[in-house]
Amino acid sequence: MSSKLVPPHLRFAKQSEENGLVAGERLSHSRTHSSKSLSNGGAEASPPVTPRNMGFGTPISPLSPPGSISSFTPAHTPSGSLTVPPNQFPFPDVNGGGFNSRASSHGELPRKSSFGTGSRPNTAGDNTRPSSVRLREAFASPKPRPLTLYSTVQNSTVKIERERPKSTMWTPEKTQEKPWLSNRDPYNRVAYFLTYGVMLFGIAAGAVRCFLGWRGVPVLKGNLCPVMDEHFNSEEGMFGENGKFFREVDMSGFGNGEFEMSTNSPTNSYVRNGYLYITPTLTSDIIGEAAIEDGHVFNITDCTFNVTRGLSYTDENKSSTGRTNISAIGVDQEFDAAGYQKACSAVSNSTSGAIINPIQSARLSTRLSASVRFGRVEVRAKIPTGDWLWPAIWMLPVDNVYGSWPMSGEIDIMEARGNGPRYPNQGSNYVRGSLNWGPDHSLNRAYKTYGWWEMRRGSYDKDFHTYAVEWDEDFIRIYVDNRLHHLLDLRIKKSFWELGEFPPGMQQGAETVALHNIWANGTKAAPFDQKFYLILDVGVGGTNGWFPDGKEKPWYDGAETAMGQFWRARHEWLPTWPQDPEERSMVVDYVKMWQKC
């Protein structure tokens, strides 16, 4: 008698009265029973079942096959029944059908995954092994493997060959047309050679430009003899009589209407730790704020007006008919009592608005120690920080061979403003170089010979930079750090008189004075063909236009009380001056001077 089993679920088989299936009986399951029997009593008892893992009792996914089925080959008959191999009861661990059975375990599953190979996992029990082995396996941790179709598939060493998807727009029977292979565009070849030709031409032109630029940079010819090489290792022999640097003491404003007085005080100029410092300070630290504005007479100590003649540097009242061959050293100049009083003393009066110069600073020069005619001057320095500070490295002629300023010329190697980079009129991120020259103050042609260099990422008051000038009969070049960063690069191809394009005459009072070439007896480099000495100073403010009038400026150049306006606005600019003297000072690392010999 052949026995047929009731399928575990109606998804796989149905009840059939024709096939003699017994329906309606339920299988039962118990953890405590060591054997299970069928309801009809016609089958042999199943072997004892032992829980295989901690998940015993957890419902099994309905999509997983029963744990005791060795193979699952759905052979559907016309009646829809499921054929089971003989002598194998599909549910050996349960007493009845249904998916609530807990008999299957991980220990009964094979260790090698067959997922993706086209067949179900083999879950048949191994009855040939001793029960002790099976008992040990029941408590062993199984290897992780996907148990259902929804589990993560383990990495397989077998490379699966998949058919490459083909485009739905193309079939093998259809030939892809490529007209550009049969009918070539004649302009393609032209475009090819034109593109690469332009690229090669650009590279070649750039190389030629660099070469010509390198060849075109003028350099000083001949030998250069050192005139000064000072690294400020000691203050000995630096100042005072026969010192390398002469301290100019003056209150006149040096023709620019500057608000500082230059002193010989060691507070304003000194050598420390291998550097030269020029430091601006407040006059009120000495005489008090009240004395600055009213009721005080200040006489500066050791005034050097007779030597420096500071007011005449840029005095607008000086005419082109001034005497020539006047030495800047002052040994052949007449005593000027009125000029001396203005340059060496000041009186404060609140009624008139006159005040005493509110700032003290220093002005150092090599007029008595070193000068250069055609050569090179190099200064490595760091400019100060603070609104309305005016650091400068510049040169004046030792002898006014061609007349007073600007007839004998001026070389500005570096001028800057202590205002920060946000200052709209070139702050501390700019340095500027220029030449001042002309037959009269009103005919100064500095606007034809000036330039600047901008630091795009930073400012010049944060570190040291090298400022230099090189000049001879053929060129004058002013630059910062290297020759590529030139502030001014002037090739002298014609005389400065021709370059200036001066009018034939000028109005001087009620008279018209004819102009003539005042440099006719010099070279084409005149007035810059004479000896020049070096000046280092830090000015403050001024009324000559170096700081243009604007809403950010607390004074007006044309005001009679411009210095008083500046001082009364100290609550605006004084906070920008660092408390550390080294940060508001112009610090000089070294000074080097060479002359052609």
C-alpha cells in the first residue's frame, strides 16, 4: 500500500479525494517529546529532536523549505498534487502539517551555499552520523550563510558571466552609417594643423619674449665700489659727530606741512638687536596734552636748520631764479633768523589755533658720510603700522648744482602709507617710487616718472623687504625685492628737459619769466648725474597731498589749522598705532651703497 502525505501548505498541493489523501488531521509538536507519530499511525516514529541553536522556537520564514526535505522538485500533476520520494517523510520532527513547525535547525543545513546555482539547498539530515556527533554540532556556532532569498549573498569566487545588455535602438541587421569615414571634411585637417600651430607659436613667442625681456633688462656696466655696508651690529659710531647717520633736528615740516618734529632723541632713533629703529612718539608724553594746544613755547634741542634748511626742500615760495651751486651741507649758506625760528621753536595758542607739533620722530641721513653718483643703493626694511604714518627711503643731492628743489632732483626709492590695506588711496599693501624734477615747484614732472607695486596677499608692514635703486647715464630703475617688481623702470633715451615738455615761459607774480634748459650743461641724465645721499625717515600727516582729502581723513590740506584738526581727531587714529614700539617703527636691517668706479 502506497502512502501519500499531506503537503505542508495548499500553495504546493491541495486535498484530493481521488488520490486518497487524508485531510483534516493536524500535526502536533512538542519540545518535551522524544518521538512524534502521525495521526493515522501508519508511519514510523521520527528520531529525537534536539534544539540546535538559541533561535529554537523562532518562526521560520514561510519562503524557506522545511528543514528535512532533501530535494525539492515540484512535479505538478494534473491534479496539482506534490510527489515525494518514498521512504522519506518530509516532516520528521513534527506530528502534524503547517508552517509553525520548529524542527529544522542550522545544524542540519549544508555548509556550502548553493544559492545562485539553480537548485535549492540540501537540508536532509545525515542519519549515518552518530548521535553524539550530531549533539555536538547542535551546540556549535554555525557558519553564517544566507538562509532565504532575502538574505545577503556571500562573496563567491566563481565569476558569473552575464550577457551584456544591448541597445534597443540598434540591431545586428542594421548597419551604422559613418559618413565621416567615406567623405572626409577638408577643413578638419586645416583645423587640426591650425590648432596645434597656434599652440606651438604661442609657446615659441613666449620663450622669445622671456629671452628678449631678460636680454633687455639694463644692468650697471663696469665695476661697483662699496661706499657703505652697514648691518647695525652696534650703535657705536652710528650717530653723533662723525657718525654714519646724521640726525636732522627740525620742526619746519620740511616743506610738506608734516605734523611731526624730527629729534635727536634716542627714543625716536636707536639701534637694538642688530636693527635700526625710527619710532614716532607723542609730544604730549613730554609736555602734556594741554600744552600742545595752548600756552606753551617749545624750543627743540640741537636744531640743525642751518645745515639741513628743511623748509627749502619743497618750499613753494622758492623761484626758479634761486641761486645755484649751494651746498646742502650748509657751510656756504647765510644765516636765516626767521627760518631758524620757524624750524626750531613753536608756540601753542588756542585763539589762533596754532599748536605744537604733536608727534616726535626721526630723520636720518648720510649727507656727511656717504653719497653716490651712478651706482646702486639697497635698503632692507619693514615699514611701520599706523594711520597717517609716512615712511620714506629717498635721496637728495649733496650739492644743488642745478638750483633748489626740484631743479637738482630727488630720488624716492620707497614711500608708503601706514594705513591698512583697506585705505582707498593705497595703504600699507603698496609701495611707491618716483623721481622729482623740474625748473620750478609748480612744474615738477614727478607724474611722468613714478610707479608703485602692490602686494596682493599681505602688506609691507608685516615683514622685511628689499628696496633698491640702480641708475647710470642710460637708465634708472627702482624696485622692491627683485628687478621684476620694479616701481619705476626708466630708459633715458632723451634729456629730461625734452621729456618734461616744459612751456617756453611761466608766470611769476606780475612778471612772465622765460624758461630755459637749466640742465644744458649736464648729461642727458641731468639732474640725476650728481652725487646723492640717502635719507631714512618716518613722517606723520602733511598738507602736500600725499594723503588726499576725503571723508576718512580728519584734516584738510588747505586749512590754516590742519595740524590742530589732526591732533583733535587722535581718538580716531591713535588706536591704530600699535603699543609695541617695534610695530609702529620703521625697522632697518641693513643699508648698502655702491658707486661706479
